Amino acid sequence: MARALTRRRMLGGALATGAGAFLAACGGDSGKSSGPAQGAATQAPAAGTGGSPQAAATEAPKPGGQLREATITQTPHFSPFHPGADPSFVNTWRRVNGYYEGQWTIKTAGPVGERLSLRLASSVEQPDETTYIVKLHPATYHNRAPANGRKVTAEDRVETAKFLMKPPASGGSFFQSGKDLKSVSAVDELTLRYETFGPRAFFYEAQNGAPGYIVPKEMLDEETLKRTIPVGQGPYEYKAHTQGSIEEAKRFDGYRLKPKPYIDEKKLTFMPDNVAVEAAFRANQIDAIDSESVQSVKQKDALLKDLGNRVVANTYPSTSGMALVVNINRKPWDDPRVREAIYRAIDVDRIINVVFFGDARRSWYYSPASTTRNPLSHDDVKQWVGFDQKKAADLLKASGIDLSKEYEFMVPVENQSWVDGGRLAAEDLAKVGLKTRVNPVVRNIYLQRAGPKPGDFDITMSVFLDYQYMKSKSGTFWDSTSLQDPEVDALVEKIEQTIDVKVRDNLWKDIQLMLARKYSNMMPMLSGNVHHLRYAYLKGLSPDHGFGNVSAGWQDERWLDKK
């Protein structure tokens, strides 16, 4: 019997293979708690309730207005599938709630059986453990060349998937490994058939993010995608842009979920740094400020104190965090003794207290908020990577590293927390004899140098990255974070092919312990909280917007009530 997924009936614990694939995406069995301890949003204290999600839920949306936002990331092109601007707020602005609509997305919080949220897909059936039949809602592209308002077809998805299978497109390992996706074909105009080489635990997750978006097949060329105005089927279509200054989008009248979106226009302003973004928010030149720019709890508290009941704040446990990356493709970072020495040298608690004002915690490879990955705590691995500066100094001497040489420590200049954290880490490395020069560079340069293998850096910084980045060939532009170790690759592949949730939870533990014992070159340090602030007139957001909301950040409910 075919197993079906619709808005009303999601895969549950009673279905063996189908449930395994779904629960793999959703992070555990139905017996797990999904309450606040697993990452539900908490409403930050603020005077007034005019902008609260609870109040907004009882009010009728008011169509119209322009939503003004800002980012510190400059983007060199328009492509949703190529390196250069990813990951960044601007890609979320364009992709997640802008020009495109994914087939589905995975919520990171809430009841396990309700975490798959269908979007452009109207249903998913699974006839067997390696076949998925996906039906799409009827939809049309924006009325711009080369699509000119034509219908979105299954053939567009087929051609998009084929395009993502080949570098330099960032298709992810599911598309580019050659071991996961066997084929994707069009059954009819709105029906797709996916076939995998075997059971794949992360089929649903593999469709999330950039791989889940469909572009007109006429645009599937690297230069076309990078240089041509975006054409999608999402709630907003392109209006105008000035390179390095602003980008504007307008409501797509042909969007399938009428009368959404309620807001008529969106404007994204590119700013030089977080100080400029905060100043713009204080002056009410933008309507919301994202965690990209709210980098400390003191900054959030100061904004709440100064702006009072004009604004509303939400705080969520971060599912990511701050990590170092050393370049395994260069000496001496290929020596596990040197990598262990770096772990042992850095006083992460000092960084938490000085830079984050205590609003963070020690983490290992996954944040404690990443409930889908069975995260180990730092205590579980501290016997390998715990703070011990004497041992660090001894390891460096034993390695034979040239301690007279100075190494570059590259950090993104726009992220002050990372700059400050990097400087404290460099001070600790100097105490054990490792000389580094902290070099703040603009984010575009940082991304270009840090990501593609072999990478043009010695030491740099990263957010936490997921399982596919552990593999030697991730299919993304962050290949420099992998140990390039066959044993690690084999265990990740085993996890990807394990449908049974309990067995996979044990494998998650095994891979995290393995990375500690091998002194992973992607070196997690801490995870904290993320803070989102908005003016109270921006309404229609779910209580857990920004963490585990109805579509993991995708909001078609927002509206403005400027009285």
C-alpha cells in the first residue's frame, strides 16, 4: 500500500519505512518530548502586547505597506545555487520568503508527527523504501523573461535536480554523491518520481533549502542564474536593485495562496556593519532586526530599554554556534597533535563570559537545541578536547611545528562577536606558543577564501555545520570543514542509510565521539541564543518565528499595522 503525506495526514510512527524517513527528518520517535526544553521559542520581556504573536492571531490582517529590512552581507550574484553569498540573510530574504517556494520544509520544534510542512508539494506518496511520488500544486512563474508567467511544471524540477547534481552548483551531497539520488523523472505535468539507491533517512531534509527550489529550465546555466533577474513562483517578485545598496521586491499577484502575501513590498538595504543596522533600527528606518545584527543579550536588553513598548523581542536557543576551522589541506593542521593543541589551548568559558556576557554555553558538534541530531555535550568529549594549556604547549613541541612562524587567523569583519572571540582565542594560542595574526576581512572575501577546497586560509571561523559537511565531498562550497577521512565518510553514509530512529540515534553518538577522537578540524566552541526584535506594528508572526515556526522561517502571514 502506498504511504501518503498530505497537509492533514503526515507520516507517523505506525509506518515502518515511511515513518523512518520522515522521523529522520524530524529528529526522533514520537515518544520524545517536544516542549520548551527542546527549543520552543520564549517571548522576551517587553512592555506592551500590541505586537505579540498571540494578539496578532486574533486580528484581521491589513494588506499593504512596505517591509524594510537590512543585512551586512553583500551578494555578488542572484543565483540561489552557487557559492558567494551563502549562507546569509540575503539568501533567506530571496529564497525562503521571497522569490521561490520550496516543495516542503521541516519544522525544528513542535509535535514530531507534524514537523513536515508541505509548500509547493501538495502530497508525497512512498510506494516502497526507495521511491517517492510528489505531486505539485498548480503554480505560475513571475511574469518576466524567460518564463513570462508560464506554469511551473514537474519537468522544471527534473531539470533543476539534474543541474544541482554537477558542481559548481551547490546541490549538496544528496544530489552530488552519486550514491543517494538514483533518478528523478516527470510522471505528468505536476507529478514527480524520485528514486534512491537504497533507504535514505534524509530524503525529506535533502529537499529542504536551496535544493528544494525550482527555477525555470530556461535559466539553468551558471551565468544566467548569476546575472539574470530572479524568476520564481514565490510570494514576491523582483522589483529593482542597486548593487551594494538596496534590493526591492513586490507582491506577486499570481501567487497561488491568495490573498497572501499581505505586505505589498519588501526592501532590503545592504549596510556596512552591525552598528549601522542597529542605528537604522533605532531610527525606525527598518522594521525588524535579525540575529545577524543582534549579537549579544546586552544589545538586545539595551534596545528593549530604549525603545520600550514600541518593539517586541523573541529569544530562541540557537541551533548553531561559533566554531574554529583549521585548513586540513595545509601543514601543520593535518597533524592531529596540532589540532588537539588548539582545542586544549582556548579558554572558551572566557569567550562566553567576556564576549557573550554569559549568554552562551559550551557545545560539541551540535548545539543542545539541535534535537534532531542527538547532540552530545562538551562533557561527553572533554577528555579529548578539554581546556588544558600545559598539555597544549607540550603537544605543539612534540609535533615539531615551527613556533617562530606566524599564522593567519581570518575572521569576518562584520561579525563583531566573532572578531572579539577570535582575538581572545588568538591570545590563548599565543600563551602556548602558537603565533597567529587576527585578520578581519569583509564577508564576501571570507566566504570565497574559507569555503571551497583546498581553501585559502590557515585558521578561520564557522557556524556549526550538519552531517553532510563531515564528508570529504559535501556537494557544497564548505568542503574545507571536512577531515577528509574515509572512516568518517563511511560512518556518515551509514547514518544516511539508517531508517531505524533508535539505531540512528546511537550512530549520531558514534560520529560525534569519532570526531572528538580524531580532533575534527571543524572545532565547535559554543552555542548561545538568537535574538529577533521588531516594531510592534509588524504582526502575523508565529510565536516561534525564527525557530521551528510553520516553515522554518518562511512567513506568509506577516502584515503591517502602522496607525
